[in-house]
Amino acid sequence: MVSHKNYLLFAIALCFSAVILGAFGAHMLKELLPAPSLNSFNTGVRYQMMHGLAIFLIVLLAEMKTLKLGTILGLMSLGTMFFSISIYMLTLNNLWGLTWIKILGPVTPIGGLLLIISWLLLFIKVAKKTK
């Protein structure tokens, strides 16, 4: 029988790899694939992330009571804000036409890196946890 810990590690690995695959699709595949194929790839990434998070939450509800995750939560929160908000603003800049917003370009990969690090740290933390 697979333990809750193994399901939790699997969920974290799904989320970690979804961030990496999303970056791969956005940067490497957009020049190689036609838009419909890229949209399908991105759908796979979204579903992987959503279900990784769902498995993660289900396991936490079922078993985990004490994990000190303050640093990981901070990194993930900051990474999400940097990544998502910079993309929103850079995308909406097409409507606004504000030249200064382009300085947010380097913020996006920093946010992505923080997300990758936070998932990796969470994986390590859970892997080291003993009952």
C-alpha cells in the first residue's frame, strides 16, 4: 500500500514539474509549435498543476498535522506574486502603452525561480519527515 507521504511527494513532484514544463512551453515550444498544439500543451500543464494541488490538499487533510513551512510559504507567495503579477502587467501593457512597465520583464523569471525552489524545498522537507 502506498503511504500518504508517497502521495504527498508525488503531488509536490507534479507541481514542481508543472512549473518547469510551463516555462519550457512558454519559452522553448512557442517558436516550435503551432498555436493549437501549444494551447494543448498548456492545458496539460494546467491540469497537472491543478490535480497536483488537489492531491496535495487531500493528503494534508487526511494526515499531515505538523510541518513547519513558513519559509516555503513565503517563497511560494512571493514567487507567485512576482511571476503572475508581472505577466499580467506586461500583457495588459498592450492596452496601456506605459513604457516603464517593461522593467518588470526580469521580475517574471525571478518569480518562476522562487516557485521552483519552493516546490523543491517542500519535496525535500516532506521526504525527510518521519512519522
